[in-house]
Amino acid sequence: MAKEKILVTAALPYANGPIHLGHLSGAYLPADIYVRYNRLKNNDIMFVCGSDEHGVPITISADKEGVKPNVIIDRFHTLNKQAFEDFGMSFDIYSRTSIPIHHETAKEFFKEFYNKGILNEKKTMQFYDEKANMFLPDRYVEGTCPNCGNEKARSDECENCGALYEPSELKNPISTISGNSPILKETAHWFFPLGKYQQRLENYIKEMNEKYGWKDNVLQYCRGWFKDGLQDRAVTRDLDWGVAVPLNDSNGKVLYVWFEAVLGYISASKELSKLRGNEDLWKEYWLNKDTKYIAFIGKDNVVFHCIVFPAMLMAWNDSEKTQYVLPQNVPANEFLNFEGRKFSKSRNWGMNVHDFLSRFPADSLRYTLAANLPETRDTDFQWKEFQARNNSELADILGNFVNRTVTFLHKHFEGKVPEKGSLDTIDLEMLELIKEFPPKVGKLFENYKIKDGVNEIMNLARAGNKYFNDSAPWTSIKSDKARCGSTLYVCLQAIYTLAELFNPVIPFASGKIFELLNTAGTDWDSCGNENLPSGHQLNKPSILFTKIEDETIQKAIDDANATSVPKAEPRKEDELITIDDFLKVQLRTAEVISAENVPKSDKLLKIKVKLDNEERQVMAGIAKSYKPEDLIGKKVVVVANLKPAKLMGQESKGMILAVEQADGSLQVLTVNNSVKNGTRAK
């Protein structure tokens, strides 16, 4: 009987390219493990996801290929849906935002907000291409950044320095469609008053954190946005691909993808309800105050799921009798890198899921990623680690324990579970240990500590192997067959429990274990018990995990390196400077007296340092490597005569020196605290 009603959403992947391993670690694998665990707990789950299929990047891809946007989304929706299935994702539905029911849902929300006077109409200046006869979204305009001089800056943001600015400030703007210089032209759009909901959002997040314990990275990100003050956000834009604005005289305008994409969770639930023959089924989850709603995302989506979407639901709930549930928790993960570098589509660095699974089993990937999830900090996928996890843990620990036990059983006990017999202390201790693991691992999964839970399950497999070795059934079979039978009886109870505990993590292998045990399993709360009775017939064993050879991994490494686009290396003569050039740079010691995150940036920290009697503000791109509190009191080295610049609207007067580690993280250069502030480094 169901205990809890749980709604789980996983971030909608953008249908502009194949999903890669970083996407799996960020949102999808943790969500799937959590859902599978809760199903084993007999909880009532609705697990929805789907493709995000609108927005400018898709139109750009379509323009490059000379095709319609629907060609792009159909291609990648199909590819990613299949990749998810091959990986073992257990979505109840994998929908898409281009279908009619999604358009209807998004329009319904817009019209509700428009009719109730929630939206504000504003006129803005936007780049317009007279030759193409269209307004240009920011990605269709390139120019020179007014802050750093980057000649490939977008119309409102520079990816090189992080500066945000008005389109009118961009220098030498060029339309990427026609190559002409666009003009600034007035256009009208509707805005959602996000700032109006700031206090309620702060109270909501505070309450959810106190009750359910949100992750620190999520809280810090939200606090950064709140500190900067929430602003109105446009919910429409001038574009011909997307959900059409449902108003008269609004031709050429669509709903902004940030507004309508999150509503894809609701429309996907509606589609699922229709498929199951009960059109009101979705209401039992979304409109039920007792529903536990968990939203799994990567950290780049925090603002949309913790601030924007909850504010939209609050606005709806204020004006309608139907009351949507808000997320109880948003366990966002950090990023997974690939062999020490960030996944990069432009440099073809990384590996997508479809290609990976054409080489290696899904469970081997699921286990490796799960054991190294970026839950609190960025982590790294390494080919050698993947091989080691598969060979040393899945094959040598779990697979070996299962195989040696069942093989021994078929050889000496006709493949049947032996009599329990009299148990020694070692047997009783092992049976007691088996009972401890389901609640221990379950608690970790329920608190979104998936990585710790997975490592604990493997610890039980280690304990099983140790018990087998210490009990030495190959010896007792010669002198005391009943004693040997008791040992195998206990081993089989452990294997049964391992099959159930590993079910959310490596479902294909768990299915094979249950098949050789000749049983379908029970549920999570029962799996720590003695579930295989004496006399139960087992099936013949088979190899659970095949070891991955060195040459196979080396080929994967070579193939990845061969297809990647290397970074442009500077010419040797360009690297050389004179001593006079070096002497122009003033490197001085400074003490960090305060540090804080920068709103809307996951890279920058705003740091105040003290040089001699002078205090300065310095912006440093080290937020992924350091928490603000970790820097306070450190004596660092600063470029003291750097020309002031503005980053994300904040002034920076200097630069803190750091070195890049092999894994891409940054380590700030520090000196002994006894060195006086302002001392020049030579």
C-alpha cells in the first residue's frame, strides 16, 4: 500500500544536441535512483521529464543546417529519448514542449496572468535587422564588449568577462543573419514582476530549508539573487519559433522559453494522464497539498526552479482556486568535468550518452557516475577510474561474491538453498549486518546523499566477500557439510539484499541477480530479512560484469582525444616579454578581509583586500574552487596596478593570482601571514 504521494521532475534537456555524461550526473541519474528507491518503498510516484524544444539556440542550429527548427528537435528528442531508455531511466513519461497540450498549458498561464493584471507591458529598445526585416534576439547579434573589448560579445552579455550591459552600449554590432549593422528599434513586451514575490520566496525557501534541509549551494545561489534584488523579467520576445503569445496584434511574438519551459512538467503530467485514461490524474499530484514535490536539476538551473517557477505558481495560486504544490526540495548537483576539462560542444570534448553506451554497459556507467556524483562540488570523469570501478568493484567485489556463492551452491547443494542449521557468532553477526543496511542506505537516499548510499551498498558486498573468506566453505564442505550449508545460506540472504539495494543504481544487473536467485524480489523494507527459504531452487549463474581491458580503455581515450578541437596555442615568439614588461606589473601582498558570492554568477567572488592602509574590491573567478568564508584571513598576492574594470556590474581594482590544477580547479597563491600587507613581490 502506498505511503507517500511523490512528484519528481528532472530538468528538461534542451533538444539542441545529444545529452552527455555531465547531464546524467547533474540531474537524471540522482533522480532515477531516488525514484526507483521510493517505488521499492511502495510510495506513489509520478516521474516526468521531456525535451525543451523552443528558444533561439534551436533556430540558430536550424539556420546553420538550412532546415526548419522541427527537424532539429525531432532529431535530438528521438536520440535523447532512446539514450535515456538505454541508460535505464524510469520516467513515467518523456514528453516534449512542442506538442499541443504544452502550448495550451503555457498559454493558459500567460492569459491568467494577463487577465488578472499581473503582467506589466513595457517598451524597450532592441536590435532590428532591416535587411532580414526582424528583431534580433541577443544570440543573433555580435559586437565589441564595452568592458573588455571582446569582439564576439552578445548584445547584452559578454561571455569573456561576464559583463552585463544595455544593447545600446555594445560597440560595432553586427547581425549574424545578414552581416549588416542592425538598428535599435522600439518594441513592446510583457514582464512578470518577480520582485513583487521576493519576500514570499525568501520565506518559502527559509521554511523548506528548516523543514527539509536544502543544499548549501542552492541556498547560497538564491541568497545571491535576493541580495541583488529580483527584477521584472520579460515573458515574451520577438521570435517566430515557440509558443505564440495568445493576444490580438501579437504576431511575431512568442512566450520566452524561461517562462514556458518549466510549465513542461505540468503539460507532461497532463499528457501522461491522457495516456493512462484518466485526464484528471495529474491533479492528484500537482493540486494535492500532501504531495511531496522534488525537482532534480543541475546548478545552472537553480534560479528557474527555486525562484522563477515557484513565483509563477504563487501568482497562479493567488488568483485561482486550484492550488499548485511548490517544490519541497531542489537538490541541485554541481558539474561533472571530463578528464579534467569542461564538456564542450564547440571543442567536441566529452562523450554523449548514446556513443558511450555503444561501447560499454549502462550499469557500469551508472555505478561509476553514482559513486562520484558532484553533490557538493564539481567532480571529474576519468576513463581509468571508470575501468577501475567496473573491474575492481563491480566485477571483483559484487560479481565475484555472487558468482562464487552460487557456483559453490550448484556444485555441492544441487543449486538449492541449504538448511539454515545452527549458526555461529560470525553467521549471526553477518545476518545482523544485513538488516542494518536497508534503513541506513534508505536514509541517505532520502536526504539526497546518493553517492554515500551507493558506496555503503558496495561496503555490504565487501563484507559479504570477507564473510565468505573467513568462513572458508571450501574447507567446511570436506568436514562439516551442514556448517558449510549455513555459510551459503547466510551468503544468499546477503546477495538477495544486495540485489534489492542495488536495484535503483544498477537495475539491469540487479535483474540478473534476481533471475539467478529465481525470485522477483520484494520491497525495500523486507530486503534485509532472510528472504530465501531453505530448499528454494536457484538458476545457473552467469557472468554479471565483464572486465574492461586496458586496450579497450586506451582506444576510448585515443578516440576522445582525436576528435577534440585543441585550444589555440600561442606562438613561441608571442610568449616572450622583456624584463621591462615584467617590472610594469606590481605584485603586492594583501589580506582578504571579506568575501561573498556575486548574484547571477557561479564563477565570481566579490573580495575585499587590504594593502598597507588601503582597502580594495577585487572580483575573482574562483567561486567554483572556494567558498567565501574559506578565503577570509588569507594573505594573497594581488596585481595592484591593473586598470579598474567592471564585472557583472561590480568594480574590480586588481587581480588575485591563482594556479590551475589538473582537474581544472583553481588554487589561490598565498604567502606567510607574517609578511606585511602591501609588500611587493619580485
